[in-house]
Amino acid sequence: MDERTQRLAMNEALFREMNEGVQERAEAIDSSVMEAYCECANLECVERLTMTVDEYLAVRANPAQFAVRQGHEVLDIEEIVGSTDRFEIVRKRGESAAVAKLLEPNG
């Protein structure tokens, strides 16, 4: 696996791990809405996504999927598999998918 592919997948896994905590806090206060971090590959991205806990859990049902701001996808390692007016759902392909699954916090 090339270094760039691994780095991009690891960046997204970091944001996913942060969002796991956001989701847990939302559920702890009985909120159905959460302000998630964009799970794009750009480690300097600080954009937030408003989504329901159910939307987040649906994205997370597949460990190779991530929620990103529109325009933050990296099409050479992922494909857009869903979209709302607030975020896109991307799914990793190939080696990126393998890294995402390996780094799955609930795996």
C-alpha cells in the first residue's frame, strides 16, 4: 500500500473516532441531533456536519463509509454512495477500504 493511501485512510479514521465520542455524548443527553466532524482525509479540516444520530449510525454501519462535507471527497480512493443537503457519504475502495476496516473502533 502506498504511503498516501494509508495516510488519507488514517486521517479519516481519526475523525471517525472523534465522532464516536460526539455520538455517545448526544445519546447520553438524549439528543437525536449531533454536530459531527467532517470525516474527510484533510487533517486540517475543521468543518462540522449537522446530522441525526440515526444518520450517523447508518453511515457507520459500513466501516468503509464516512460522512464528509460536499466537495471534500477524494475520488481516487473513494466513491460517493449517498448525499443529503448537509453532507455526503463516501465509501473507501481497495486498499483504503482495507485500512478503514482495520482501524474500525468497534471492530
